[in-house]
Amino acid sequence: MTQTSASATAEAGSDAAAATQDEISAEIAAIAAEAAGAGETATRLDYPPYRSSLLRHPTKDLHHVDPEGVELWSPVFGEQDVDPLEADLTIQREGDPIGERMTLTGRVLDGEGRPVRHQLVEIWQANSAGRYLHQRDQHPAPVDPAFTGVGRCLTDDDGWYRFVTIKPGPYPWKNHRNAWRPAHIHFSLFGREFTQRLVTQMYFPGDPLFALDPIYQAITDQAARDRLVATYDHDVTTHEWATGYRWDVVLTGSHRTPREGDVE
Ligand SMILES: [Fe+2]
């Protein structure tokens, strides 16, 4: 970042929520036109419409080193470490959580399409009202005492993960005035080695907030953005119980699932 943009950022940071959605959308459109002209596909870590990325993005190139042996082994989780019940976010507390019950399943694959077996998949999310069970989330939407919003499971022999949860709601954030995040579920995955760790967000098809969201739009390549959107799958939907969504994750290779740089 240049000195000039750094001071501009500090200025913007003093009243970060002052920009309107129209102003943010115009910034998004200008960058999208520039990125399309340049054939850009990488996620922009320094993305001005996403205000806090200006100060939080890495300012130096990655320092490439050969990984040491220990970094080439993934963490090992025994069956006793991860209880199968942890994959059902609707049964963690007394009572049923409010909202749309949904099954979310998919495969974790490497760049060659091979299943990534017995690896940890962790998720965290807001409740159906868009509220996190977290001290920092104090916006006026109800906490659901029956819903923690966190779960984890191991992939099976064919790389499948499966969660039962509640569809999260969109929530406001302080990037600009009237800023709302599209509904999403945060994912953390461990691959075969530590260097394959992936932290990202999964979205829902057809969300009207996509075009307005600076975090989603920081990925300038539409094909890459599409890889973060789950598919409604009626074969996963269960009779009188839950709707079903499918989302596959690719850890490596040119079609890998986009990961977070410094996005929230
Ligand atoms: Fe979130």
C-alpha cells in the first residue's frame, strides 16, 4: 500500500460506515470492469469496497520455503476425538432451534479428483435470524438458545462430509451504511497436509445480496465465485424433515475452492 492510500484508509476508517450502498456498488462495478479487462482471476486481498481489507491485507509477497516434514502431515483425528453427533447442529442443546432445517453434504477432493479421506471439516455460522452466538455480535436479532452454530465431522472413505443444521440468515455489518452479508456458512478444512488447510465461506444459490457484498465481490472471477455457492439438491432433501444442499470442496489445483486471505 502506498503512503497516500494508507492515510486515505485511516481517514475512511474513522467513519467507515459513512459510505452508502450505491457508493460501494459503484466502486465494485469499477473494479469489476477493470478486472474483466485485464482477465483477472485472483482474489483481491486489497479490495477498497471491503474497507477493513485496506489495512488488514498482506503487504509483502509470500515467502516461499520448502515445507518441513511435519508440515506435510495433516493432523490425525481418531474416531474417538470427533463424535458423529457433532455433525448435527440441531441437537446440541435442549429444544429445537428455530429456522429451516437443512442437510448439507458434499465431497472433499484434491486437485486430481481423489477423495480426501478422514479429514476434519469444521463449520460455524449465524442462526436463522442472522445472529452469531458471540460476544461481538450485538445487533438486534434474537439469539437462539437451542443453537450454537458450530459443528464438525470427519470425511468418510469417499471424502464425503455431512451436516444437519439450520439455514443461516443474512446479517448486517459495519463496512458501510446498510451493509448486509449474504447468508453463508464458514468452513475450515484440513487436507492431507498442513499446507492444504483451507478456510472459506459457502453461500446459497440465488442470494440477492451477492452483487452488493464486497467480500464475495473481492473474488473478481465469476467462475471462482460460483465454486463457493452450494447447489439445492432434492435428492438430499428428506421427506417432512429437511431441505438438502450439496457443496463440494477442492483443496488444490487450478479449480480449487477459493480460500480466505484476510476476509472475515
Ligand atoms: Fe460470517
